[in-house]
Amino acid sequence: MIVPKSSFPVFIVKDLDAAKSFYTENLGFDLVFSGDWYIHLASKSGVQVGFLLPDQPTQPPIFQKPYLGEGVIFSLEVEDADAVFAMAKSKGLKIVLELRSEDWGQRHFCIQDPNGLHLDIVQSFEPTKEYRSDYFYFVTLECDIKC
């Protein structure tokens, strides 16, 4: 069995400088590695993300095609989605889904980064009764507390 000790996505994008600026200036990430064709960022809470330029001769063919803007959502959980939404609006970030609350236990909105990646900025809260049984941890917590 594979037992991961951490995880991070790597997105193959055309503009590393735009990625670096966007994530460090707007999302609080720090640059932890910076090469000519790859950068790696980490937040103070431990969230990591990498960005790789396409068509790098040192990389195998499966790592060479650029991200085309579809089929991936990079979710970032925050403490206060309303406050982060206000900040995103004040900075003029590209908001592609307005702030909303979902019955399954999320208050969220989506922004798009300069390379076309969609970021879902999420605050979790207790879901409605309809969705509560879909979460394994709610059943465990309820039994631990009430049973």
C-alpha cells in the first residue's frame, strides 16, 4: 500500500511569472523553489503547489502538455469565505462564481488565475440534514457525542 506523507498538484502552465505573482501576492504562498522551468510554492499552513513550463526536454512526454483551462478545480479551504471574497473583489481578481452557500456544507466562490486555473475558495460548515449522512465523520462525531 502507498502511504503518502504529503500531496501537491503540479500544473503545467505557460507563464511561471504570472503564477508566482498571483499566488504570492493574493493567496499568501511563499516561493520555496524557483528554477527556469519549475516553481514550487507553499503556504504557512502547509498547502503546496507546483507550476511547470510545458515542453521541457528534461521531462517525460506525459509532463509536457500545458493546462488548457478545463477539467481541474484547485480548492483552497479558508476560515472566512466572506472576508476572502471581499478581498478578492477589492483586488480585482477574476471572480468566475459569486459567493454562495451550498446545502452540502460549503460557502464558496471561484476565481481564475492568470493561467486559466479555477480556484474554489471554500469555507466548510455543517451541512443540512439531507447531506449529513453523506459525511462519515458526522456519523462518528454524533455517536461519540450523543450515543
